[in-house]
Amino acid sequence: MSEVRKCLFPVAGLGTRFLPVTKEIPKEMLPLIDKPVIHYGVEEAVASGCRQIIFITGRGKRALEDYFDRSYELEQFLKERNKEDLYNLILSISSLADFAYVRQPEPLGLGHAILCAEPFCSEPFAVILTDDVIISSKPALRQLLDVREKLGGSVIALERVPHEETERYGIVDARLYSDNVYQINDLVEKPSKDKAPSDLAIIGRYILSPTIFAHIRNIDRGEGGEYQLTDALRSLAREEPLWGVVYDGDRLDCGTKMGWFKSIIKRGLQDPELKEVVLEVLREEEYKE
């Protein structure tokens, strides 16, 4: 079974939920404490064994490309002032992996974004959606790869969600195969709670067979005129195994202002240096009330 070496990052979205800041700053570059959100996803991919990172970008994403590139002026500045720790930190970013970039010319959905990277992917590949930052002892993507190495096929990440929240996610119809692994029979995009086949939601981690590209090309446009990856996965599941893994980890939802803000507080409480600062602010606000 071929090794999964490439990971796609669809990052061409406009980030309208975060306007006006995303007018000039890609939402993937919003900081989660001292690193941009996308940095966490790239670290997860690399820790899982991927060495080639492919960004599917759009207009206005130059800051993202610059972040993972060398910054010779900054490096020289830090070196001249003997700031070795910071110098090594900055240098390490550009050497995380081999980076490549491809443009999505218009916003036609996640399925279309992945299709834009077809020339790069003649073998199984990974996909990470950066809105979901997953903190875990074993990288969430690695958990999916372990299942693929045992069972083959394509694999997606799952998480149990409250029934009243199913309309926010793609939901699977699946049967338990073993422990936290499910064999997926069908997928439904954002069903209401009374029509959801389960409480197992699709989370932004995928290991996909290259045959997914043919399925994306054959689906019709869905809501908003977009090509939905969920529809392509439904088609794929009829021809080859599609597995779901309820991953072990803590997901930080950085796709909305509320979720991003809560994620900052959570990360702050997990940081020994920042925990007391967060608690101090909360105590001060409670005292004012």
C-alpha cells in the first residue's frame, strides 16, 4: 500500500464570517495565541508523515504564502542581535515541509478546490481543513492513516455531536466495524435533527483515493452552486470502502468568531504562562459585576 506523503489545504475561502479583518488578512492567518491557525494544521500533517504540503489558494492569500517562505531580512536581524532562539524558530517554519501552491480561480466549493489539485495527486493523499484545530497526543491525521494502512480505502474523521447541531455538519450513515472505526454506507450534508441518520459528524480530516477526482467531476452542483465533497464521497462509497474514525482528541472550532475566541481561551488555559493571566482577567470581570 502506497505511503501517503501529500496533504492538501483548501484555503481559498473569503472568510466572510470574520470581516472586516479578513478583507486583508486570510482567516487561516488569524493567531491562536502565538501561531496562526494554519500552522497547527501543517504541524499535524508533518507529524503524521506528510512531507509535501499543497495549498489551494485564491486571491488575497499572499500573507499565507509569505509565512511559510524564508524571511531573509528578519533572519538576519535576529542573527545580528544574537536572538538565536527566535532565529531558529523562524527558520524552522520554512523547513517544515516542501510547499506548493495552486489557485482555485473561483469559489465553487470544497469538492472543486480539491479537484484543482488533481495534477499533484496520482496517489492517495490527505486533506486538512484548517477551521478545525485538533489537539491530541497522536495526531488526528495519523489516526486516520493507521486505519487506512490496515483496511485500505478512503478514511474520514468523525465526531459525535448533539442532535440539535447536525444541521451544521455532514452526517454519516454507518455501522460499527471495530472500536472507534465505522464502515460508511451513506453521507448527508447538513440534515435537520429529525432527518439525520446518526450523530456522527464529518470533521475536517480526510485520506482520499485519487479516484475521488472522477467522482467530483461527475457530481452536480449543490447548494449555492458549489461542488460538495460530501456528494462525491457518497458516490465513492458505492465503489470502494469508505471508513470513518472517531478520533481521539480535543477539537477547537476556529471557523466562527465565537469558536475562535473560545479556542484562544482554551489554549490560554493550557499554557502555564498564560493560564494565570486568563484566570486573573475572569476574576476581575466577575468582581466588576
